[in-house]
Amino acid sequence: MVRKHGKEPYNIVVLHGGPGAAGSAFGLARLISKEFGVLEPMQSKYTIEELEEELMEQIEESCAGKVILAGHSWGAWLAGLFAERFPDKVEKVILIGSGPLDEYYVPQIGERRKENMSSEEAEEFEKILRQLENGFGEKDEYLQRLGEICDKADGYHEEEALRDKADVNGDLYEKVWKEAAELRKSGKLLERLGRISCPMVLIQGAVDPHPAAGVIEPLKALNVDIKSYVLDKCGHTPWREKYAREEFARVLFSELRAGK
């Protein structure tokens, strides 16, 4: 399933987070559609390889020529993995709120998140992570609540009215995230993104718990050039941020136009 925003041609593709949070990139697609036609695929497969192939089918059915991939959070990783596997299909990759590519930076995420949580939220956060890891209870409900806690902790000053409702899939999250985390731990995630041949751009909030350095520095160590923007007063989801969304839009459209 895909949603189309704006008018043809649909040569910009936004990828949602999660994994298993289809629809969470709706606001990003809506923003881009003010100027460009945008494809918003819903990811539904349960392995990374199948997600890449599903995305290829969605692009081939709706897009002509090469596309610009703009992925948010988990979607940033999928955008990079797809671009490495199918270089003839991708003109540019824009990573938004990307998780770090190297395991070294992972502890910083939890530490930075907990600084923005109450003690009760931090306790619930850890409990839900354990329950998801061990397969207890209703995964969709746990993932929904985990998203609510993280949204609050990951933002700087998000506008509540700009939040989009995601179609949460706990089984998809469990299977794909386990594989994705192992890909990072093994170094294969960085290895694959290090082979991307098209231009790469990172747009990250300065107070996003996912440190921008976790993307920039590992790629720099591989002599991979990535253009980066770190936005002040901005958390994990820039298009929802009260103080950063205008700067985010300016940067984003500048990069989208440059890819045309």
C-alpha cells in the first residue's frame, strides 16, 4: 500500500519510522507535497530484505526514473540500505533523525532520553522494552505506549496538533528491529551505507537523543562524504518542532530542489 501526495511525477519517497509505525511520516509527506509529488509507502514485510524488495515494487509501480529517498528514524536506515542495494534507482538519500550507525553511540540514546523523562516514565520505558524483547503481552499496545513515551522524551517543543497517528505493528517491529540492531552491532549496517554512491544528507535535531555524531563520524572514518545539518531547538521529528520546523523546511526544500 502507498499514499500519494501532491501531483505527478512522484519522484520523492518518504519512509516512515518504527519499524512498524506506518503513517508516522504523513506530516513529512504533506510538507513536501506543497512543492513536489510524494510517495508515502507503508512498510509491511517482516525482514529487511523483503522490505527493500517491497519498496522497489512500490517505486517501480508509481515513480518514473530515479527517486530521492527521505527516511525518518528507522526509515533513514531503510533508505540507506535500499540505496546501497539498488543504486540505479536512487538520486539522493536524506536521513532525518537517523539512529547512530555504530554501536559505540547506542548508550547515549537511552541516557539522553532518560534526562527528559520522569522517574515513572523511565521505569515504564525500561519495563516495556523488556516485555517487547521477551515477547510478553500485547505487542501493538506496548509499542504504541513506547512511542508515546519516546515522542515526549525525543522532542524539544513539539506541536501536539502536528502529531500523526501511526498504524502500529508490534510483530513487524519485533522481527525487523531485532535484525536491524544485529546489523548495526555486526558493523554491516555501516559497511553497507559506506558503499552508497549517490549524495547523502543528514538532518538531525541538536537535542535528538540519537546523536548526529553517530552518523557523521563513522562515515567520516570510512572517508564517506555526508552533508549534514544539525538544527537548534530541535528533537527527533523536525517537522513537528515549534522552533525548528521553518528552518527544517528551508533546509529540506533546498536539498530536494538541488536534486532536481
